[in-house]
Amino acid sequence: MRLKIILLALVSLLFSGCIVGTVAALPFKAVGAVTNVVAPDVVGDSISGVGTIVDAAIPF
């Protein structure tokens, strides 16, 4: 049973990729969301866009 659980976890990581890109993009997305509150939407959206690009650029 343990082997099946481990295999399911590894298969899900294999097809979804690693979490490195998501972790690297998280600060940009958080700062973009906060900036949307105090600044014009264009500024916050551009910061969040950097986070999206970082998430897409890091394949692992």
C-alpha cells in the first residue's frame, strides 16, 4: 500500500512539474496583488505578469 501511495505522488509530480517555478513566482504575484490596492492596476498587473513569466520560464 505504501508503494502505491509513493508511486501516485511521484507520478503527479512528474506530470505537474516541480514547485520551483511556482515558489519563484510567488513573491512577484503577492507584491503585484498588494500593489493593485495602492497603485493603478497597470503597475500591479505588470508585476504579477513578471511572476507569470517566471513561472512559465522555469520548467522544473
